[in-house]
Amino acid sequence: MKETTPTFFIYYLIKFQNTIRQTETVFLVLTGVFLGGSVFFDFIETIIYPDDKHIDPYFLLLEEGNKLMGIASWCAYVVTTCFQKITDHKYKI
């Protein structure tokens, strides 16, 4: 599954590039930063504590906090994009 994730990511970036360019990308960039930060802190924690028995609460807070902020940023991006598309003149009923 991990091998196919970058392929799907690149595929969707290419497929929806026109839609992404027309939207406010601040929340999309924040999503990448926060989710990337979550992966980064998880990686650093496995280097510092190679055994899985030790759980540092500060690394857990950093990792899970970044993950939560990434999810919140993604939701904000989806909501603002939907609102932008609904209020766009060519989609009015």
C-alpha cells in the first residue's frame, strides 16, 4: 500500500491541477506541512528510541498534534473549495 500512495498522489495532482490552481491553496499547503511534520516526528522518534517499548509523550503530542492540524487544514481546504465552487457564477441555478 505504501508503494502506491505516491503514485495516486501524483495522479490526482495531474488530474485535478486545473481545479487546484483555481482554489485558495493556503490550507492545502498547510495540510502538507502538518502531515509532513507528523511523518517527520515519527521518523525522528524511531531514530532516538529504536525500541517500540518506550513512548515519549512529547513526541506523541508533536506527532498526533500535527496529524490533527493536518486533518483540520484538509477539512478547511475542502470546505472553502466547495464554497468557492458553489458560489461561482457558472454553477448558480
